[in-house]
Amino acid sequence: MLRILPHLLPDSAAAVAFILATSAEDSALHRTRREDIQTDMDAANLRVHIRGSKNDRRDRWVPIVSDEQRLLLAHAATHAQGVEGKLFRSLGNLRHELLAAAKKVALEPLPRHALRKAAGQWLIDLSVPLEASFDSDADGDCRIGAAGRVDSLGALD
């Protein structure tokens, strides 16, 4: 999955990295601010503020529990091109970029929502406890990961 990043514009690649690290939903991406990511990626209790609004669980602090999440967040913080405090610029073309990038690397079409599900599956694959895996998912539903893998996305390599 990560092999699509070089085929995306920098801001879009940063948004994909952010989604994979935090399972942030689309609406939260547009509200994400630079200060939502701590500057010290080595902090013991690293959390990221996700500014969701669909329900009470969507505005949340996501625990960052793996080195992979830290690397993805560092990528997002470095390459995001937002202005006036926002982390990202307009991501209106992200859907089309993802489809084109997936085609270039021979993956099935890649919807944005699938990135959120892949984030949870990735944490499970890394043997992160289920409670931490699903703390990052605002749906609050453990069945998302337990129901099965998102095989069409390929490995997160």
C-alpha cells in the first residue's frame, strides 16, 4: 500500500500517511491543524488530535503505539502543505489520485475509506492489543477488524 505514496502529490501522500497512522475520516482531514500532531515523535505517550464531528466519538485523541505510525506521522508532518495553521490544503482530487496511483502499482481501486480500515487491520497485524487498535477508530466497533482483512489493499509495505 505504501508504494502508492510516490505516485501522489506531496499533500495527498501526507494525507494518506495521516489516515494510515490515525484512521482519520475524510471530514476530520479538512479540520486537522499542525498543532494536532506533537512535534516530539519519540514522546512516550504520543497522541494525535482527530477533529471529527459526525458523533461524540469522532473528536478524539488517537494513541500512537507503533513505530510504523510514528514514521507515517512524521511523513505527514513533513510533506503536508496546508496554510494558515491547517495541516492539509484542499484534498478534492485525492479520490482520483488514489485511483490513478493504485492503477500504476497494480492494486485494485483504492477508496479513501479503505485506508481507515487498513489502518485498523495493520495495528492488528502488528499485534497491537485490540483495545488500542480500535481506540483509533471513531466508529468504536471492534467488528471492523475482527470481521476480516481488507485483502484488496495489499500489504502495507
